[in-house]
Amino acid sequence: MDNVIENKLRLETIGLSVFYGDNPGVKDVSLKIYDKKVTAFIGPSGCGKTTFLRALNRMHDLTRGAKVTGKALIDGQDIYDPKLDPVIIRRKIGMVFQKPTPFPTMSIYDNVVAGLKLVGIRDRKLLDEVCERSLRQSALWDEVKDRLKTPGGSLSGGQQQRLSIARALAVEPEVLLMDEPTSSLDPQSTNRIEELIGELKDQVTIIIVTHNMQQASRVSDYTAFFYIGNLIEYNKTTRIFTSPDQKRTEEYITGQFG
């Protein structure tokens, strides 16, 4: 891989594998994620990219029969250390899912501050400040500031996804995982989310799973190509899309399979 000494390491996996029963979903992946950069995971459906993504904040703890081996480190600390509370890990490493996930009957305001209330924060001034900051970060404030008491489910699909991003940002994560965040959105909403990713990377490290090759090339600094549970190649995005080292990567990017 190209020399990236100038970048600070934020996340690292060492020999990480994910099993569903005896079946491996991801096999022996070692990967370095750099601070305040966007990293894209690409590959055909079922190749392991979402499985790997979910391993980065212990989402597989919630899946019956799933087992993770190897290490996943954030700032050098293994997130699978049994002494660590998974809830704390998920505050550090937030997640935005493929489909918008607002609490539909809960107000826009309460959607944003739900994570803070969950850990017992009740200071109204603080909650107000966090709500406004998070909605501004997710480029939603100007659209909803006069209707914060209306249900989150009343928003459009693109707005609901930005609300989901605001909720994730409210707890000030160090890393934001995004699992195909635009796959259910129209082109205009997709464009807005992509612009938002570019704005957010100055504040938070972002990892995005995408089937859209053009999207990966537009928004990411680094790209990892997965195939049948294996990490085939990882490098700077410009290198992956112009002169990949692996023939399989080139075949996928040029549409010869996938």
C-alpha cells in the first residue's frame, strides 16, 4: 500500500474474522483506518463488507450465533476487551444504517438527543445546544428549526437519513460507520448526503459501505475492496480506481463481474 505516514491512525483490525456458526463471513482482515478521512468499502453483494463494518462497533454482539476473532483497536484499545461496555464503544463508534432509522413518533428534537437522555443527561440547556449543533452538522437545522416538536417520521426520506446522522453525531463519536446510507434515497438527497460526508470528515473519521463505485470515488480518501469474505486490496482511492495492484480489483471496478 502507498505510504501514508502523514496520517494519524484511528482504527485498526488485526486478523479480524467474523463467523456465523461455523461459516466465515469475513476472514483474517488486517486494515488501518486513518483519522478524519473517509474510507469506502466496496465489493459485490454478500462479499463481507457490511459484516466487517458491523464488527467495528460490536454490532455482532446482538446477532445470535455470531463470533468475532482477532482484534479491532481504536486508538490502540481493543474494542473486544471483555471489560469494555459495548454501549460505550458504540458512543465512540456511531453507526448510520442503510434505511433511515428515526423513531417515527418521537419528535425531531427527541430523536436527536435520544442517546444523551439514555445515559441520564437531562440538562435542558445542554440538550438544546446539542440538538442545534447536531442538526447543523447534518445540514438539517435550517429545514426543521421551526418544527422541532413534530414527529421524525414526518420528514422526507433524505431528511430522515440526515436526522439519523444528527442522532449519531449528538454523542460526539470519534468514528462514524455508514452502511449504504444513500441506497434508498433519490439523486438529490444522495447528493446532499455526499456533500455532508465531505463536510463532516473534518470532525469525524468516516467509513462508508457502498455498492456505488462512482460514489466511492467521489467521497472517499481510501478504498478497500472485499470479495468472498476476503480483503483483496486496500489503498488510496485514486490508486484503487486508476491503477489497482490486484487483477480482481481491476475486473470489479471495470464491471467485468459484480
